Amino acid sequence: MTSTDQQLPAPGSTAMLERCTLPPFTPGSQTFDLPGVIRLAQNESIHGPSPAAVAAIAAEAGRAHRYPDATAATLAGRVAETYGLRPEQVVVGNGVDELLLFCAVTFLTGDAIGMVTGNTYPGHWSAVDSVGARRLTVPLRGNRIDVPAVAAALRGRPITAFLCNPHNPTGTVLTAEEVAVLVEAAERGGSLLVLDEAYMDFAEPDQARSAAEHVRKGAPVIVLRTFSKLHGLAGLRCGYALASPGLADRLRRVKHVTVYNVNRYALAAAEASLGDTAFADTVRARTRAAMAHFLTAIEDLPWIRAQATVTNFLHCELDWDALLVSQELQQRSVLVRPCADMGFPRHIRVSVGTEEELDQLVAALTEIATELGQP
């Protein structure tokens, strides 16, 4: 990582402005698909896809020789209807990661600045760094996005800000009032706010609210959503961006460089899943119940701490190095996500699996704790 910029954040700020390079790609664990492995590392839904989505995939099998719709018009129309938008305000992509890259390629041109928060999902800073833009990093405050600091940056100069809401990996969430403050700041500063809402589907309406309402008002906001999490379609890679017609048109011009970026099975499954609200409600309720089960199981263990989130994962603080613990867990066929690369050396992120899987995780952690000298 190098910095070649003379422009610095405001005096007293803890934000850092750097021009960074992408590190070499390091593949993750190769044990994911081995029999008996408990996968609690990637926030996948253990409930699988909707039966309606499975049927839609099967129905497409005989058309595998035909290219998919490059415009994803049918899915875009269904998504637009869901949010009270026009179809031209929806851009469908190969998951949120591709959409993040589209945003970076589209808006981080010339000497533009891309802002991320510290201790966050690596896909955000990777998108900024991939196009060689300057990256402004604003630290978290108490495991939450520092709204006043981010708002000050948005007002200070035109930037494109990439934020998780709910936040990954901490699971904290911005209130509707805090989002409104950031939107106002972006409008005042000529900035763009890109909100990654990959986990928003798990939140009940009284817990968090999508920024899609600001898209409807024409604000400089892009909302990113995915079918990978609540809808259980991670293996098909499908997501979408919500934006004003002007911003969406700019994104679509970049998207069409890849033409058929979302396959026909993903498009069909996503459309079917979007209509199966009963299935989504069931997954949401089961996720909440399993999370509560896990929190009850660890409440008397002194060496692990976690709080409920509105997502399908928990950010767990340990008394030991998280990478060491995750390696020990892997030896016991349990996979979790160590968060050291996101700035949390003693935290693991635990996907909410079944109650039985979470019980096995607790048993494995207790065994490791005994070996490390804890009761």
C-alpha cells in the first residue's frame, strides 16, 4: 500500500487518504464442499432457495443453449414494482461484488476519491483500489459507522462513498435518521452515496429501513441488494442496484460491456424468489430463532461475547487470536470467518446456521477453550 497524494483529510481527522494497490488474490479454505463440514463462514442461508426458485431453475434447463436476456428486463420490472420505482432505475448484476465494481468503474474516474469505512467488507476497498482511485478511509466509532465524520467528508468535496448498512462484519445498522443525514450531506457536497444493503432483507421494518426511499426522491444514492443471502441463491450470483434514471443509465453503460453477465437460471430463480414472500418470512423467523438459541448457549461462557444483529451473522469477540481459533475450528470441520483482515484480530464472524450446527460450534469452541486454559 502506498500513498502519493498531497491532499489530506481535515486537521484533527483520523481518516486516511491513500492511493492503494490490490494485493495478490489469496484463495480461501478448500474444505468448503467436503462432507461433514459445517459452513458458518460466508453468511450463506442454510434454508436453501425457495421451492419456487428451484422450479424456475428446472424450467430453464431446456433453454441452456440460449443466451439470457442481456437487459434482465423481466426481473428489473419485478424489482422496480417491489420498490415503487421505474424499471429503468434497476440495474441487475452478477451479485453485489460486480455491482460495486461497476460503481467504481463508472464514478471513480480521473482524480476521483472513493470513500470506505475502516474495518469493513473488503469488497468495498477492493472496488476502489481496482480502478486506481484514491481511497479515503473513515474509521468506525464503537463498531458503528461514524455518521458525523462520514457526513463531513461527503460535504467537504465530491466523493463516492461505499457503506454497508447493515454493517459487515459488526452487524450494526444505521437508523433512518442517520441515513437521511448522509443523504443530505451527499447532496450538499455533490457526492454520491453507495449503500450496500446485502443483509437488509433480514431486518424487520422496525429494525432498519432501506434507503430506496431516497432513490425514489432522486437523491444521489445507489442502493445495492442481493439474492445471495435471505433468498438462498448465493451459488447463482444475482443482485441489483437501485438508482435515479441518470445514475442507472451510467451504470448500465458499464454493465453492457459484459453483456450477458447474469445467467438465465439466476434471472429466473431471482424473479420466482422475489414473489415467494412466505418463504422469505419463514427464513427470517428461523434465522432470528437460531440466533437467539446461539446467544443463549454462550451467555455463560466468559471467553466469548456477542450481541444480536438484524442480519444472519454474529460478530463474536474472543479472548484469543481469532485466526488461531478459526484454524482450530477448521481442524474440527467447523468453518467461521476470522475478522483480522477487517481490523478485528480477536473477532470471528459466525453465520447463523441451524441450531444443531451452532451447538456443534459451541462444543468445538469449548473444547478449544479448555485446551487454551480457560474454564
